[in-house]
Amino acid sequence: MLDMLTDRCTTMCLLVNLSLLYPRCALLFQVSMALDVSSHWMHLHSSILTGSVSHKSVGPASSPILQLYYTSRHCSGPSVLGVGAVPLLLFLTAPVCLLKTLISCVHLVSASSHIAALDAQERKRRS
């Protein structure tokens, strides 16, 4: 849980600073913060309700995107071949940013489905 909280806080700090640097994009950064926090909270809550040992534990019933995200750890260092550091960093980080946003959307949908199913089971059990 601490790992998740640390990631959310650092992401929000980055996005707040980006909002200050690029005020015309502030709404986009705010939406990104809301999506990031809400989707990860729902994912963590869903993991707790289903008795998972870790929010990174994904079973065969989980989204294939989440399975790939949590099980694939392939990394390779960047090579600078006459490309400036800032454009290179932008080129490398933009896809990661888009992927993290996609993962947040998948978290939100997947966790919402799990919580709704658990809620329906509990309501059925009570009646």
C-alpha cells in the first residue's frame, strides 16, 4: 500500500508542477490526477476485498493488459545517438505516460467490476 501511495503522491506533485508550467493544459493534468488516484484506489480496494496478497497479483481472470503490465519487466537503457537529452526524454517518457494512463483506465474498469460483483453477491446473500 505504501508503494501505491508513494507513486500517487509523486505523480500528483509532477502533474501540479506541469500545471504551473503549462497552465493551458492544467485541466488535462487535473483529469489525469483524478483518474490516477481513483483508478488505483479502486484497484487496491478491489484487491483487498478479494483477499489478494498484493495489488500486483493478477489472476487469469484479470485483464490481459494488467497481466502484461505486472508480469513483464523488460528494460533496456536508452542510447543517445546524436539526439538531444530533452527530446530523447520526451520521446522515451511520452509512451510510458500514455501506457500508465491506459493502465489507470483498465484498473478503474476492472476494479469497479470486481467491487460490483462482490456487492451483488453480498446483497444476494443478505436477501
